[in-house]
Amino acid sequence: EAQVTQNPRYLITVTGKKLTVTCSQNMNHEYMSWYRQDPGLGLRQIYYSMNVEVTDKGDVPEGYKVSRKEKRNFPLILESPSPNQTSLYFCASSLIRTSGYEQYFGPGTRLTVT
Amino acid sequence: GDSVTQMEGPVTLSEEAFLTINCTYTATGYPSLFWYVQYPGEGLQLLLKATKADDKGSNKGFEATYRKETTSFHLEKGSVQVSDSAVYFCALFRPSGGYQKVTFGTGTKLQVIP
């Protein structure tokens, strides 16, 4: 089954404790992206990747890191989480097409930072 | 910069009512436009898309027409069902040099009552 998986689905942590949210896709997609969803703000792009070892900032990259060492995986790293990073996070992937990216989304990771 | 504006929700309709969710955008050039749907507790799923002016995207009884003259991509359905209750996101994709950016609206929650 074609899918994007994220782990963990729920995470409660404390300020400053490094964490990683994993994202994996089995569709051989080149493009992968991370978003955060906040009430009243919709989805905002954090980082995206066009292919292995190619990443770039989205709209809200501060406080986050990513890496793309393998095509299927695109982990999101919070080196020192803060309460303002409490949010619902989505990973997405797609093929690269000039007509736009039809993204497949993971189920989401709800992160709470206390 | 690019932006997507959706009508404020929530929208509450009776079953079999006609649905319109307004979406307007600001972007230079010729973006591709998308509607995504998010069911409770799930990630987003692509509902329909249009890649050029006057294109009509359609899926599952939903339709939207890319109107460049009014910079709009309104979502419509002739007869909604309870199972259509979800949050609907309008989005645009516009490549800009090496930057592949996707911009989402804030989402419109639809509740359909029997």
C-alpha cells in the first residue's frame, strides 16, 4: 500500500530535550516536505526536499532541522524544543511535476512541548 | 508573496444542500491550484486540482474552476452528505526559480447535519 508514515503519532516532551520525528514514504517520490498546522493559520511549510541531499527552507524553518540521506526518509529534528513548537506536524511527499505537486500526507504527529 | 484566502468557517449545512467554499489567491504567473480535504484525525488528501486557467477539477461530486480573471478557485458540490464533514484546504503551487513552494489557505470546516 502506498503511504507516508510518521512516528511517533503523539509526543509530549519538555523544553530543550532534543527530539526527532521520522517520516518515510514507499512511493519513490523525489519531493518531501514538513508542515505544521495551527488553529487559524492553516498549514505552513517548514522545510522541503527536492531529492537526496537537497533541502531548503519553507516559511517557518526557525528551530527545526531536516536531513535527506535516503530518498524514502525525511526526519524532522527539533534540537531544543520550545512551547511555541507545540503543534500538529505533517509530512508529505510527491513526484516532481511542472504542473504542481499532488502531495500525499502522513497521518500527523501531535507534539506538545511543556 | 503568494497567498490563499478562504472563507471563514465553520460552514454548517443540512444533508443534500448545495455547497460553495470560496477561495481566492494572490500569485504572479500561472500557479496550479488544489483542494485538499482533511477528515477528523487524519492527514490531508488531494480532492481535486487544476493546472491552468479555465480548467475544471472534479472528484467525488466536488468541482472547482480555475478563474484567472477573478483569481478564484471556489469549491462546489450539488448535494452534500454527512460523510463530507471535514476541513477543506485550498492551496497553490508556483515554482519560482529554484524554489518550489506550496501555499495553503487556513482551511474551512464543513459540518453536514442529517
